[in-house]
Amino acid sequence: MKKRIAIFASGSGSNAQKLMEHFMDRTDVEIALVLTNNPDAFVLQRADNFEIPSHVFTRDEFYHSDSIINMLKNLDIDLIVLAGFLWLIPKNLLAAYPGRIINIHPALLPKYGGKGMYGDHVHNAILQAGEPEGGITIHYVDENYDEGEYIYQARYKIDPTDNLELIKFKGQQLEHQHFPRVVDSILKKMKK
């Protein structure tokens, strides 16, 4: 039976696109829905380009109703993938999909995680701290920001001359290289 993914994203959606590309020609996996809290998110255009349905939701719909859960259940979603999604996942969604929500974070957790630590905030903190390396963490999602069990980490070297853009680029290269592969391996282990 075909495994079905829902992607949540708040912004550009470059990781979402890498997932779309990775699973595009597969008969055993389908990206069934892209969801966002941002009506201006470029991820909506990316979903449209791949002819994947999308849904924009409000804070009230996400936190004070079961409409998102009902939508996911109606689509028979097996795995929820957060790809640059900035809101904390509510308890009712965690309960509906235990161990079936994963996230990618642009740092080597537990460092540089938590509320407000996303995108350039993370990369700036790494740069300001003079870290010798950066990296990515793919992890399960729990009730706290960036505290779920780690699935995979990858590292890159930071040179003393690296600026913010170069650190971002190195991190994004790792994300794009590893995220689709790790999602694929999780799906292979998952029972329908």
C-alpha cells in the first residue's frame, strides 16, 4: 500500500521541494498534502508546480480545533514532515500521530535549538559563538521545540573566514542531501 506524507512548512519550502522531487516518480510513496500557516509562503507555489494539494490554516484552526487532524486522517496520512514549519505542534496532533511527526533543524541539537531558533537566528548564533562546525539534526517531534529523539545528524566544517551566507549554504546542502533519504528510510520501516 502507498505511504502518504503531509508536509508542513512556513516559508520558501526548499526542503519540501527536495522531498517532492525525491518521491515524484514513486509508486509506493505520495506527498498527499502541503500545509502552511503563511498564505504568502513560497512553498504553496512549489506544491502547485508539483500538482500537490495545499491548505493554508489559521492559528485558531491549528490550536483550537481538530480540523487539521480530520483532514490528515481523511487523506490517510502516514507521516507528517515539518520542513521549516515555525509553530509548536499541539498536543492533539501529537496524540493523533505518535512517533509519526519529524522535523529538520539547521543545527547540531541540543545546541541552538528551542523557541525562536530557526533560520538565520540559528546560523547567526553559530557564527557569533565561533563554532568550528555546524550541522543539521533530523528528529522526532514532541511537545517542546527541538527536543524530540534524534534520528540523524550530519556535520560541516566552519572555516574562520565563513560568513552567514556560506554557513547557511553549507547547512542547506546537507539538508537537501540527507532529508529525503532519511524520510525514505523512516517510511520503509513504518507499517501502514
